Amino acid sequence: MISRRAVLGGLAGATLGGLAGGTVSWRAGATATGGPVEASWASLASHYRYPDWFRDAKFGIWAHWGPQCVPEFGDWYGRLMYIQGTPFYEHHLKHYGHPGKTGMLDIIGQWTAENWQPEYLLSLYKKAGAKYIMSMANHHDNLDTFDSSHHAWNTLNVGPRRDIVGTWEKLVRAEGLRFGVSNHSGHAWHWYQVAYGYDAEGPLAGKRYDAYTLTKADGAGTWWDGLDPQDLYTGRHMVVPDGIDSISAMNAWHDAHDGQWMEHGPDDGGKYVANWLARQKELVEKYRPDIVYMDNYSLPFGQVGLEAAAHYYNQSIGWSGDIDVVMTAKKLPPEQRAAIMDDVERGFIDHISPEPWQTCTCIGSWHYDRPLYERKGYKSAHNVVQRLMDIVSKNGNLLLSVPLRGDGTIDDEEEKILAGLADWFALNGEAVHGSRPWRTYGHGPTTVGAGMHGEGHMDAFTAEDVRYMQKDGVLYAAFMEWPTKPVVLPPLAGLHIGRVTLMDGREVPVVPGEMGLMVSLPERRGEVPVPVLKIEGQNLTI
């Protein structure tokens, strides 16, 4: 494991409120963590080491799956169905009825997961090269997909009526893979406030949506008998006022209020934040995840997020005698990367990072999106491998979401993508798993969109775009497209090159020169994308 002590400068004096990016509604004791790691950035960083298993894994697959997959209409359905004028609202009106009568609560009731075959899915994921598998533990819709003692709205009580996280965890570990969970519930309290709103225009203008009117008593005799819908929808923290009479004005109000991305908790005396922490701690204690993905900018809720991280690390020490786990969050300043791992959502970086990091992305929409499937809008296996090679060459890992339908299946296009990845990894996995960055990540004309959500600002890779990795004294060079003419590799100029082969064993003619090593690849075989050269010689690696 690599040392992280060198980046501690400035941590001890950092202000927690400034690092958290918002008001802290509830504060926990800085040492109430049950182990040597205290709830401070300095303590987290002084104890943490990035585990080698994560650095070796390079590629994970995420089963991004919850009740918002039931409508098969894409991301954030549970929020956007309540915003008049959006395609989601119109889809909901057409297929389910007005959100004043049929809300997200009712979508949860329709999520039965009747065709879920996790053993089969896991076999596809493993063949596709994944070394860790992530299950979504909850999303902004605030439904826990695990056996939650602190939140009655969970999948043992409603919906599938089974422990989704627990099922994945047992199967994943039986396959010898690492297991992760993602926690998105810190944002539910502001994300759901639209469910307390109303139509600004039309025949039902002013009629409040279901979250505003439903009480525990309304569930008597129904499938959610005994549950309080306010616990699901989180309560009235930021409710739109009466009297807004145009869709544009309504949307402007939401954009300015509950539509903001907030890392602090609601003004409820700390109840919501305390419940979040209890749920997070239980998730760690029951399932012992190797990775916890926080869908947050830095850690949520200031000091409380630090307590969650310290608790996780101390639990790991109790399990294994060391901190052998990973916690990720987003938009981390450099000093926080000593304590937790940076996740770049749908993006890249433009340099070799001194710290391991992760990109999370999806083949399409985060939640299952049938219109996207029908117009064949997914990333191809080729696209995924190109991203993987760029990320790995810069000391990163790729976590790929392959969303499930509401019933628990994947579609034929998703199966083709996984099959394509399986073919590529069967031939080239040696160059990825267990590798480390080389002295340069690569070269070529293509510019990647660095930063979060940068993948949409990227030119198409070419055969002149090359990425390098090293392992066990061998250098690997991946071409983002198959070259049809000789390509010069400038970083190899003057190096002692021995044998150069494709990963299928075919020899590759080379010509050394002052400008670099010229290589001439043979003709492409089949549909396997992104060819990789295995380059042997003297003192090639570092």
C-alpha cells in the first residue's frame, strides 16, 4: 500500500464547515467512532492507505437499480414526475395518472423485481472483467434496498420484499469478488420537496401532490399499512408556497430552492441527519462492504459525514486488522484525497494522479431508460474500453453502471455490451488487472473533457491515441482504434526494446528511431476493439 502522509499539510487547520460546503445541522463528537480513527480530516488521512486490491482491480460494475427503474424512463424520475412541463410529468400522467393521486410511493409498490436473477447477472459481470460489484443501497427516492432497522421504507417491507444488498453481497463474495454499496440518501430531503407541490396550470392547478396530503392513517388496509409516507418523502422542509400560476415561475422557484445540490441537512433539529448516520452505520456493520460510494460533494453533513467515514474505517480495522476499504466522494480538494477517494462522475482527468481515483459512468442513463435503448443510444463495448484505458493509464479505476429494468432483467443491447467486454478482457485483461501507470499516460491528438461530467466534451479517439500501463517488468501500449498504418511511439525512443507482440501472440514489426519506436500492427481479427501491445525489453518499467 502506498503512503498518504505527504499530503497532510493544511488538514489539521482546515475548517470543517468550509470543507463540507454547507451548514451543519447536527454535530457528533469528534472521537465517538469506536476505534483509533477519529472524526476529523487529519485523523482520517493519517490512518488511511489506499488498498492494493482496489489498485489491482481497475474495473467494477454497478447494478444501479431501484424503483425509479419501473417506469423505464431514465434518471431522477421520482423528482421530475412532480415537475409540470417535463417529459417525466407527461409520461407519468399518461401511464400512471396525476401525481396528486398516484405518486412515487405507488411506483415503489409496483416494484416487485419478479424476474431478477442475480446469479446470472453476476456471471455476466465477472466474465466482463469486473473485479468489484456495487449494489445501490438507496437513491434520492429514499427507499433502502437492505434490511434497515432505522428506516421502515425498505425492500423487506415493501416492493421486492427481499434484501437486495444482502443477496448481492453473499453472491459477490462467493465469486471471490469485492463488494460495494452506494448511498445517495443524503439528498432525499431536498430532492423530494417537489412531491409536496402542485400544478401551476391546467384543470388541477393548485391541487397538492400526494406527499402533501398522505398520512400514516391513509395506509390502513393497503400494501403500505403501518408505514408513514412522511418518512419516505422526508417531511415539509422547503415546500413551494401557494399562488404560483405559471409553469415557468414554478420551475424558477424550484431551481432557486429545492433544486440546489445541498450537502447540509434540513432544519428539523437534526432528526434527518441523525437517521441518515444510523442507516449508514448499519449498512456498514451488516454487510461489511469493501467500498462505500457517497453521492456527495465531499462528505455529507459536515462533521456527521466525518463520523460516518471514521466509523467505516474503524469497522474495517475490527474486521481485518487494517483499513482495507475505500470510501469515495466527489469534487474533493487535494487535501481531502489523503482521507477518502475522489470519484469523477462521468468524467476524466488530464494527468496521472498521484492518488488512485475512480470514474463512475453508465452505458446510458443511471436508471433504466427504454427510449434510450430503443434509439440505440448506449455506449458500445468499444467506447467503454477506450474510457477504461484512458482512466487506468492515469492511475484510476472505472465503475460502470449497467442499469436493470424494474423487473430485474437487462436488455439484449446490454447483454451485447457485456459480451463485448468479456471478449476484450479474455484477450487483454493481463494488461489491465494489477497494472500501474507508466512514466507517461500516453499521447495522441484527442482531448478529453477533464472533470466531473466531462465525458460529453470529448473528441472521438483515433488510432494515434495511445495509452500505457506497466506490470511485472512489461510495458503495455493500448491503441484506442486499430491502426491501419505504422504509428510512432515517441516515449519509446532510445529504449532497449526486445520482443513486441499483440496480446494474441502475433509478432509486431518495429523500427527504432530518434523520434520513437515505429510499430506496424497486423490486420484486425474479428470485432475485438482497442488492440494492446505487449512490449518487453530492458529497464522499460519504473
